Amino acid sequence: MKVSEALASRVSVRAFLDKPVPEATIRAILEGAARSPSGGNLQPWHVWVLTGPRLAEFKALVQRRMAEQPGGEPTEYQIYPPDLKDPYRSRRFKCGEDLYKTISIGRDNKAGRLAQLAKNYQFFGAPVAMFFAIDRIMQPGQWADLGMYMQSIMLLAREHGLHTCPQEAWARWHETIAGFVDLPPELMLFAGMAIGHADEQHPINTLRTDRAPFDEYVRIEGY
């Protein structure tokens, strides 16, 4: 698969098949992604992978915690700016509306929307889950490096016929995750990621988010 094909076909999948992924495949993806660029070659990424009984144990724990604390835990970083301005606010709003439209959940159906949101915390049924953390001493440049590492994983997953869903939503359960995987205190959880075989028949996976017109975000001079 060409890189351009991997980019074009990568989407955030929110319904996976109950089909296992071999450990060798996951290892190959993570090792390949380690060629991602990082300033000064710091390689600031740390990854935890859960699958099988261990993943089932974690998901059961989160379900119990959600029943006790539906709002999750206070995040250690702002997932989105508190006063998101346009055009970013409008893009985010439309993305949400388009997502719920694929599964026929209207704005007035709060219970339906909450139920769909809760599927984040089951990794949308994916057989493999990943958590990504970074050392607390790191700065924005190294957070960008971690993002590039995650992007490399998502593209390599496509090469292996797999799909992914990066999930900053897991920042709301960082304390629970830290305790479960024994995350060292000097590391901060950034995000999770679901990985597996997409359920191609599920309507939610038909979502294709918009992209801004080229001239809206690019300035080319000198040609």
C-alpha cells in the first residue's frame, strides 16, 4: 500500500470486529513506527498494549468506575481550548453532528449520545488497545513527536489491513489507567488508541470528515 493510499483510507473507526490481531503484527507496527522523526532523536514516546484477558479486565474496571464517577477524572491537560473559536469550533460541531447522523441519533436524544460516547471506554470493541504517555519534563515539541509516532502507527496499521481510532478521551481516566498499567509518576498519559479490523458493515464507519479547502490553510510563495 502506498503512503498516499494509507492516508486516504485512514479514518477513526468506531466499530470493530471481534477478530484477534497477532502479537507479531502489533510488534511490527510499533517497531516500524519508531522510525518516526523526533527532535534531537529524543524518542519521547512510551506505549502500553492491552489485549485478551488483560484488556477485558481493564474494560470491566472502567465500567465500574464509570458507574461510580460518570464524569470521569479531572484531566491533566486541556483536550480542547476552553474558548474554541471559529473556524475550529464549527468544524468540531459539524464533525459531531455528522457522526451521530450516521447512526440516526438526533441532538435531542441525550441518552443515545451518552451511550455512544461510553463506547469510547470499551475501545469500540477493538481487540487491541494502546495507551501513550510522555515524560512530564517534555515540552510542546516533544508532544508533537509523540503525535507523529501515533500517526505512523495509524498508517502502518493500514498497510497491515487494520484500522485505528486515536482517543484523547482516555485523558479523562488517566488515574485509573496509571494504576492499572503501573504508569511511572514521571510520565503523563496523553491518549489511547483502538486497533483492529473495522466492521465495514456498521453505519458509523461510513463517516468521512470534511477537510478545509487547500487555499484556506496554505500559502505558497516563490513559484
